[in-house]
Amino acid sequence: MLYEIAKPVVMGVVRVLWNPTISGAERIPASGPVILASNHQAYSDTVFLPGQVRRSVHFLGKSDIFSGRGPLQRIAAAVMRGLRVMPVDRTGGSASAAAIEAGLAVLRDGGVLGIYPEGTRSPDGRLYRGKTGVARLALASGAPVVPVAMLGAHEAQRGRKYFPRRSPRIRAVVGEPIDVRALAASLGEAGEAERLRAVTDAVMDRIAELSGQERSDEYAADAKRRLRASGRG
């Protein structure tokens, strides 16, 4: 019930203030399990992307988004819950396993799972190396991966924590679904780690084609730590 109320209200406000657009939405299968794999430019991606998709999208969100006690943080957390963002601990180890299981539960129910393969927001607008969780989820569930590029969000959000600027226009571009099981099968006798990396890299290549972003071989989380250590993050 919360979702049925929250999504139209939130998107009504979003369309008035930001008027985001989406192209290629018809490439998202109308039924069955689907993984939407998107680049991650800004906090607002998790509102703008699922809000423009006809089907309900379940995103795995950082648990600390939901832990703030300030008024704006509480409002942001309520909006995220209303849009079916699920809080998960993404610190690694058993927390990563719990996140994978939460995602698989959505897919087993025939739902749409939204995931950011980069693992965290890009610190500078570049596209960073993908983590293999997207491949694990796709291979375990058999769900197709639909690549998505969010454009304009980094520039609109720059210097702001919660509310992006109204310009430039924020838009989503949806690509053709990827059959990752067929891709993995084409790798022959490759080991599990090699298959997971190859599938993840193929997904990131498709996202890069859609977004036109400059690539980085570094993980976004490592880049953020490096920038903080140098006093620039």
C-alpha cells in the first residue's frame, strides 16, 4: 500500500521540479525476474530511475541512508522506503552475502531488482570497475540483465547532498537485455572467478556504450578512499 501511494506522489513532485526522461523503457521485460544494472552518478538515481519504470523496482540501498536522524534524512529515508529501496549492509563478507540473498529473494518472486555494479556513487562522473555481485545474481537466478545509463545526474547533484539542480536534464537510457547465462556458457571451461569477472565486465561495457562515460579500472570505493586520504574527498 505504501508503494502504491508513495510512487505517484513522489514522481508527481519529481516531474514538476526536474522533469526527468527515459528512453528504451520498452526493452525492460513486462514480466518475470529482471535485473536493472545502472551506473551510479548521484543519490537521486534511486528516485529518478525506478520512478520512471512501469514495473516496481526493488533497489538495494546503503543501510546508512536510513539511519540519519535529521529532518531531511528522515524525509529521504521515508521516500526511499516508499519506493521499495531495501536497506542492506554493503561492507563486505557476511554483509555482502546477505545483500545477494536479499536480491535473489526479489528475483525468485519474479520481480525487478535494481543494482549499481560500481557499488557506490562515482566520485567524479567516470564509470568505475564493476563488482561481481551483478553476475552472481544473474547467473544464480537466470534473470536477464538490462543495462541502464543515468545521464546528467552527476552534474545536477554536484556539491549537493539531497536535492539536485533542475538543470541539466536528468535522463535514463535503457539498453537491450543481456542473457548472461549464454555469455557465461560461451567461456567454456573458465573457472568461477573468471566467469564472474567476464560477465561483470560485459555488463559494464554495455553501460559504458549507453552512457559515453570515461572509464576507470579502479573500484569507486577505492577511489573515494584515495581522495579522502589526499584531502580531496
